[in-house]
Amino acid sequence: MSKPSVLILCTGNSCRSHMAEGILRAAAGDVVEVHSAGSKPAGYVHPKAIQVMREIGIDLSAHTSKHMKEFMHTPITTVITVCGVADQACPIFPGQVNRHHWRFDDPAHATGTEEEVLAQFRRVRDEIKKVFTAYGVGLREGAAIR
């Protein structure tokens, strides 16, 4: 039996969805397949997202920005949107059972000094970490019961 798949969506697939993907993968272990994509992918993973995730021991340097259409033929069990625009643009995926919408600010739009911008990336990372770590632990515990 294959593992359930989680697809995390945001608009640009450059920051929030990658941070959530890395955190969920770390929290859930091997009980789910985790992917991320965007409705209008930026074409890159934001360097500051990579930097702040490295600070908590998660490496995003090999991640790439993908369009959600790449997953239309992948059995996706759960879709999680992390911004309002992706929630509105999100199609129904074949086999999709669950859908969650957990909105986070986009740190790619942060302004100010280098340190102020990094502080916004860290704040969003920490907010995502709280939610997706709890979700991942729940998935692990649910898998242990089965």
C-alpha cells in the first residue's frame, strides 16, 4: 500500500510552501509523501527561505519551484493551501480526500533592513513550524494506531 501524499500550495512556491514541506517532512517522518507547488511559480526557492530553514536544520537547497499542474496525475490525499490566492485557485486533485487552508504572511514581500527582512522570514518560519509540526505529529500518531 502506498503512503498518502500531501501537496502544499501557495502562489509562488518560493517561500511558505517550501518551508511547510520541509517542516512537515521532518515532523511526519516517512508516513506521508510531501510535495509543494504553486499556482504561479516564481521559478526559484527564495534564498532567505533556504537560509532560515538551514538555521533549524532543514535543507531546502535542492528544492525547486513547481507548478501545481505537475501533480494533476499524482494521487494526492491532502491539499494544504498556505495563502489566500492558492486557496482560490486550487483545483480538486484525483483521489483528494482532505483539504486544509492555513494562511501565512508572505515573507518574500518583507521590506526593511537585511535583519528586518530576515526577522520576517524567521517569524513566518516559526508560525509554519508550529502548525505543520503539530500536523505531522498527528499524522505519525494516526499511522501508529493503524
